[in-house]
Amino acid sequence: MSGDRPPPGEEPIPEISEISEKPEKADEVAFWETPDLYGAYPRLTEDQTARLAEHGRRRTMVPDEVLIQEGEPCEAFFVVLGGSVAVVENHGTPEEHVLRVHGPGRFIGELGLLHGQVAFYTAVAREPGEVLVVSLDRLRHLVSQDPAIGDTVLRACLCRRALLVGQGAGFRIIGSRYSPDTRRLREFAVRNRLPHRWIDLETDGEAEELLRRFGVGPEETPLVIWRDTTLLRNPSNAELARLIGLPSLPGGNRHGDVLIVGSGPAGLAAAVYAASEGLSTTVVEAMATGGQAGTSSRIENLLGFPSGISGAELTERAVLQADKFGAGISLPLEATGLHAKDEDHYVVAFADGGEIAARAVVLAMGARYRRLQVPGIARLEGTSVHYSATVYEAQQCRTDPVAVVGGGNSAGQAVLFLAGYAPKVYLLVRGGDLGASMSRYLVDQVERHPRVEVMLHTEVTEVIGREVLEELDVVDNRTGVHRRLGARSLFVFTGAEPHTEWLAGTVALDSRGFVVTGPEAQEACAHPEVWHGRGRSCMTLEAGLPGVFAVGDVRSGSVKRVASAAGEGAMAIHSVHRHLGHAAVPGTPGTPTVTGRSDVSPRLRHRESAWLA
């Protein structure tokens, strides 16, 4: 009942285990309307429809007319005014099936609609009727300007993406669980929340049939297959990204005011503040937006979200916000080098051979979870051993015990999430106090949960199993006593390593590889001459080079929390303005005053949002 729902904006995005609707054969489906699930299929109010109508046009539709084609870019937003529309997968093939049906007052589209990705489904008119057609530019304008429409559309799109993921819609990855490239493609798809299905070469009978149909051998796997018309043999992450329509850098002049390397909470916060304040802003990401926070099942200590928010939802909201203000985001693009182009610009080089020049650089690469180095673990990574806990991994944990290694907040969040799926969760902590690194609210929940067993002073010494995890050998580090622990999946959250290999020799790094900032960084600067004549010292978040800043988890001494990372991202842009002000031509607006402060960058210009174009 609607009266039982939480306030708008606090309804949880459905987890895969909560999805009850099932696809039906197309010829068996009556034209009923799919019931709403958790706000996934809202019916627009008359006022909302009228507001959208001011920016769109009405047109009739005839039975079997295709409104959105699977595999093609979404070019319009459709609101059903009369008749019904079916959302179908594998349209026009023997495998066609209906995912859902929408009637008057509902709209067609999911998250790819807002991101410019290709469609993972086909929308087909099932009855004669009428639709309202709104261009994506106008939709984005309304989403940014009208909170009621924006919240309704955004939450529905997020929920629908979760439903597509749970139904195994989208492309298929065929490959061996032992293949590093298969694991790479699966990780890229999972981290970017792309609807797909993995077909295991070793255990799934469908794999042999598909290989025979396409005339390829097992040695040519992994394969990516979509719509039975597109086949990629062991594609790179970039090739898969282009197939799906993930954002990439436009060609031409690659110069700007701010280049942000990394798109976790710190990088996305920096992008939002920089772009909203008129700086031409580019964000590059090597793997997936959201960083480690994007893989979190629920973040409960973030200000403003009393019911918590998943890392995926937080990420998508931040990405849309950055896009709204005109920031460009490109992935996958791996940075490999940083050097000064001239007195006013830095150049960042990338693995694909490209370069981007910017007047300021914000380093926000975050950190990746440290691999657990014990015998037997390498062959099971990606199949039974995981370094994140998302719905994809959780689906494999419904019948057997699992183990989590780690004592921080990420481990605690993973334990509580997995306990909703697995019958038993062991939390293995090397230290003797769960509260030493974990927030109190998580400690209380973990210790009270009936399916969770906390094992302090415990370390993994061996991973046992040939094709899947069977047992863990663990040791009590006080007594040296070993025991065998039955578990079918292992989740590792044992500290983080920064993504800074490419910066060695350019900026100062601490003993663990994190970027040093502030006065300490200036003292350790490899080229102290760059500060001569600047008339100022290194700012708090500056990485020893004027105009290069480090924020979030990659910064030495930072607080490893989402809120603090986002705060540092915002602070960095304030420092960027000060840096650009110091670089101003004397006598122009924004030139530093005698106090050394400039509140306005001289080259700031009004930048119309890409959503408002």
C-alpha cells in the first residue's frame, strides 16, 4: 500500500533477491499492466504530465510500432497517454519475451536513457494509442529544474536498471572462470552496473551451443555477444564501453580548466563544484564511476540519508549532477603520466596514447583493496574469492556459508549485506577489537545479527578448493592453533593500496604510496624551482606542484570516509580558483590582492550546462 512507503527519496532501490516479476513468452502475455515495484513503475500525475507536455509533442502509435530499439541509442523520452507499450528483450527472435507492460500515465526508459547509453530492451506498442515524446535535452532540463519530476524519473530509472540486472538482460559474456580476461570483463561490467549475463564455459550447457552457432572455438573466448548479431572476441574494456555507449571524450582540442583523475566521491564532488562554477571540467576514470564507494551495498553514516543509500545510487545521482552542470566524464581511460606542458598547463597521458592538457589537475584515483596473499587464492579470484560485495556475488551465496576478511567499515557493510543472502557469515578479524577500525553503529549491528559469527585474532593461512572454494584454513594468531572453516565464498577487505604508480618521481608519495600534500609536499618537491616567483606556499590539498591537488582516499592522511572525500573534492575546487587567480595577468579581475587571495578566477566564463543546450 502506498501509505506504507517511506518518504519520497528514501525508498530502497530493490535488491535482486526482492525481484518477483518474471519474463513471459511474448505470445502468452495478456495486455495487463505490470504492477509497480518499489517506485520502479510510477504513474505520473496529471500536473507532471502537463508539465512534460509543455516540452514535448503528442503523436499516435500503432500496434507493433517500435519506439525504442535494443542496441540503439535512446533518442527520446516516451510517456504513454493511451494504449499500452511492452518492454521486450530479444525482439523479433525465437527467444523474444516480455519484461514488463506499461499503460497510460507511465513512461518508458531506464538509467541508460539519462546517460546516453544504448537501450538494453525494445519498447513496442501493443495497442493503438498515443504517446508524449520529449527530447532528451528537454527531459534533462526538467530533471534538473523540477524536483518532483526529477526525483520520480531518477528513482524509477535506478530501480529499472536493478531489475534488468536481476533478469540477466543485456549482453552475454562467455568465458572460463579460470580466464583472467573473463574476470576482467565481468569486473568491468559489474562495476559499471551494466545488465549482462555470464555463461561459464566449464559448467553452462548454453556455452557450447552459442560457440557452435557463431562458429568459434573455446580457445577464442572470452566472447561478448549481444542480440545474436554482435560478437566481440576478447574485447578490451574500452571496446566493450564503446559497444554499450559509455561516455568517452569527444575528439578535437583536449584542453580545459580542470582535469579530474578518478570518479569516486571525491572526484565527482570536485566535478560538480568545478562545472557548476563555470570551469571547463573533464573527469577520466580507469574502471568505473563511484570508486570503492560505488560497490558498497548500503552507506548509513552519510549526512542527509537517515535510511542509508547504496553506493550505486549515490554514484548515479552524483554522475547525473556532474553531467547536468556540463562536466565531461570518460571511461575507461587509464592515466600513465603527468608532466608540465608550460607554466600554465599540465598534461596527463593515457594508456591509449592520448593526452589531455589542463590548467589544474585534481588527483582522485582512490585506492583498491589489497589482494590477500595466501596459498591457493589466486586460482579462485573472480569465482569464489571477491574484493567487493555486490548483488552479483551475493546471488551465489544463498545456500552456503561465506567468510569476510577485514575489520573496517567496508567489511562491516559487506557482512550485513551478505547476511541477507547467506545462511552463515564468518567475519575474520586479525585484531582483538572490532571497534578499533569499524564505526560503532556497524559494530552493534554486526554483533547482534543472528547469522554472523565474529572471529577475532583470526587470519586466513590457506584457501582450499579446486574449482570453487571448499574450506579455509585459519589460525588464531595468539595461540597458533589452526582450524578448518567451511565456506563457499571469501570476501576480502584488508586495507587499500593507492593508484599512484604512474606518479612516482613526479609528486611526493609517502611510504605506502599515498600522495603527500601541503607544506610537507612542498618540502619534498622534486623540482622546488617551480615555486620560485609564485608568491605563495603550497596549499593544504596541493600535491607539491602548483595547480596539482590530491583528494580523497589517494591523499596521505585523509579520513577514509565518503563524506570527507566529497568535502575534500569541494575544497580542492576552492583551491583551484585561488591557483588560477594567482596565474592571472596583473591588473585583470581576479588578480590576487595584497593578501594573496583571489575569489574569482580571471578566466571563468559562463558555461551553459550540457543539459540545458
